[in-house]
Amino acid sequence: MPDHAPRPRRALPARVTLTLAAVLAAVAPAPAADVAETLALDNECVRVSLLVFPPGVASGIHLNGEPEVGIVVEGTLTLVTSARGKEPFGPGQVIYLKTGTVHDALNETATPVKVWALNLKKCP
């Protein structure tokens, strides 16, 4: 029986790592059940929801199949993306995420965060 020495492990190229992260995010579970969603409008062009993040709750790493706009109404939401890292958004600030942006949204504060989320669909 031949004697095979284990080969040293090599790191994956950055492009493969980012692609793998995107694939994993696409099949990740739905956002945390603790994020309350009140649907205000859902038609062929847009889905509008009011999201409430209790203290310490995160949406979970995910991506959307369409552009998303978020408008913080109350509290401070921390958005995490690979391009911009961790970024806080407060009341009145607007967040824009292009299609396919892998992200996580979290409430790192002691008070609830309210955000209007607008998912911009491809209109017929």
C-alpha cells in the first residue's frame, strides 16, 4: 500500500471565496423570525414592508433578487456588506442595495429599529 503524505491546504482564490459566499447566502434560511414584517403593498412593481428589528436581532446574511431601498424610521440599523463593511444608518437615512448585494441588517442597540423596505421589482 503506497504511503501518501497529506498535501498542504491552499487558500481558495478570492473570486472563488466570494462566489461561494454568494451561493451560500442565496440558500441561507429566511431572515430571522424575530424581525416583524408588516406588508403595506405588494404588486408587480414593488413590495413595501415595515420591518421592526428588536434589540440584538439580525436579518441573517442574504441577498435579494431585485434592488432594495430601506428608509430608517426609528433607531439605528447596522448594515453589513463586503463592499462597505459595517455601516450605521439612523432615522431619515436611506439605504440602497443593488440586486444581488450580499448583506446582513442588524440592531446592535437596546431599542427597536423600524425600517421601511422597498423591493423594486421588474415591472411588466
